[in-house]
Amino acid sequence: MPDPCIELLARLVSIDSVNPSLVDEAAAETGVAAAIADHLRGLGLEVHLQDVAPGRPNVIGVLDSGLPGPSLMFCGHTDTVGVEGMAAPFTPSIRDGRLYGRGSQDMKGGVAAMIDAARVVRERGLNRGRLIIAAVVDEEFESIGADALVKEWRADAAVVTEPTDLQIGIGHKGFAWFEIETAGRAAHGSRPKDGRDAILRMGRVLARLEALDRSLQARPVHPVMGTPSLHASTIAGGREWSVYPDRCLLQMERRTVAGESLSEVEREVGAILDDLRQEDPEFEATMGVRFSRPPYQTPAGSMLPGLVERCAAARGVRTAPTGLSFWTDAAILGDAGIPSVLFGPGGAGLHSIEEYVDVADVLACRDVLSDLVLAWTVNRTGFLGGLIP
């Protein structure tokens, strides 16, 4: 008989929860939120639905001991990226110890593990404090779910169950999305004196950005986050074959590390455009920040990473604190005063056309998380967790 955690995982993968901010007319998180809410109620948890946007609710389940004590939050996102190119994205299948399907690794495997950990804790008995299960929307785009969560909920600490290959994530980079537009002048392709080529002018910008990226990656390596970097994400411009393009739009991403501010990053890009204007009075360009999120690092004094490591070791899982390459909602929780780490199962293919999570890792993650709850409540005093008054 399948483990209840894997049964839950298969059910979650079978529900289309593609983020509508990424794919027009996508299903959103309504269906998967309803399934999680029903499952949590069946486990005996108190369930709260937090409407973040139309058809996009956060689900918060609370397992309360009834006695004052420390709180711990498990947090994971319910949205996925799109499924273009996938043959059967919502038909979960298990082969060679792996469960395949969209969102299996990113991150319904971690969500299933944290929910089933609540089942185990409830069966074993929570002696004091509370466990908060938060299934949030929209992490794959702008994390409006985590933003909404921390406005109403608090905990003494949190574990975000993103896929970490059962390692303990204690930090990751931030990012900023820029839009840069160069201006030209439309003219017939046979009349070069009348036209100005906005695309070629963008070429100058790209060359300077490439040089800046080399410089960023040559900086001293941050011990947790590595080096900052940038890349060109999308580019568009031009009208037709025989017309000088009057505009070109570049979208670029800048990955940031601790110690870098958004204003500093803006100045770097702005300096490139200023230099190009000085070199050519006809060069015209504008830039703006579309969106940004800060880097994150678990506070140095937190006991959470060490406690996770000890719980993992007791289960035969070899793990260690490490930095992660991708941004997560842990940054939002941390900024709200909830010290957080990341711990989740391994797998492969996130955001690709073949995605899977290791079944054994999901179960190991569940077991470590359930042990962590009991260890946390035994080793901590004080109480923050719950709904903000």
C-alpha cells in the first residue's frame, strides 16, 4: 500500500496549478488549494483560507497543542510553471523510485512532505506550542502569496520545503529585473541618413552589460551566495525587413548577493547608459526596475540549521548547511522577522519538460520535519506563532 505522503503527492501533481501570471488563462491555484484544505481538515488541523487574488488563496493549517510554547512554520508554494512540451504533465507516474509530473520537484514534493509531517506530529502528540502549515500562491512570479502570509501570520522560525536535495539551505541570492529601451528613428531601409537603428544601439548596451557581468563574477565569492551576475532575458524590436527600427526593448536580470543594494545595482546600469550618451550625443535610452527581491541569509545566531542537521543525522540523512542558487519565499519570511531555512527533497527537471522528485527523499524529508517539530518544541521557550492580533 502506498505511503500516505506519496498518495498525497500524486494527488497534488494531478491537479493543474499553473501560475496565471506566467501563462495566460492558466488554472491558478484554486483546485490545489481546495485539495490541501480538505486534506488538512481531515488531519484535524484548523484551516484558514487567505484570499490573495481572485481564485488564488493561501491555505494555512494550524496544529495547536493547546498549551503555550514555541511555534514552527512549514511553508511551500502551490503554483507551478507552464507545461508546454510536456506529454502528460498532470498524470503522475512512479518509475525507478521517482515520481514524475509537473510540480513534482518544484515543489509539490516538499508540500506533501510538510503536510504529512503534520499528520505524523498529530499522531505522536504535540506537547506544547503549535505547528503552522502554509501553502502559498505565486512564488514562481512575484510571491504575492508569501507577502500576504506574513501580513497576518507569525512563527518563531520556519522551514521552506523547496527542493534542496535534503541539504539545509541557509541563504540565496536576490534579483532585480530591469527593462532597458533604446530609441531610434524609423526610416526606409534604403535611406541610412534618415534612420537611426535602435537595435544596433542596443548592441552597444549588450556589450557593456557583458563586460559588467564578467566583472561581477570576478568579485570575491560570498561564502553562502557565490558571486553576483547578470544576463539578458528577452529582447524585442523592429517593424519589418526594410524599416530602420525605432525602438528596442531589453529585459535583463541581475542576481544580487548580501551587501548589494538595489540603488547600487541601478547605478551600475545607469552608468553604462550615461557613458554611451557621452560617447554619442544621438544615443537615447531609458531604463527602469520592473521588480526586485533581496538576498537572504539565515541569522547567524539561529539554532534552526543545527537542529535540522541533528534531526536529519538521527534519520541517517547526511546533510549540511549550504547556499542555494535560486531565490525563494524564505527571503520574505526572513524579512518579516521569521528566521528560516530551506530543506526539501531532491529530484531533477524543475521548469523542464521532464520533472521528477525522488520518492525516498520525500519520505525522508517528511520524517526529518516531523522530528524537527517535536525537537523544536522541546528545546525552545517563548511563543510568537499564530495569527497576528
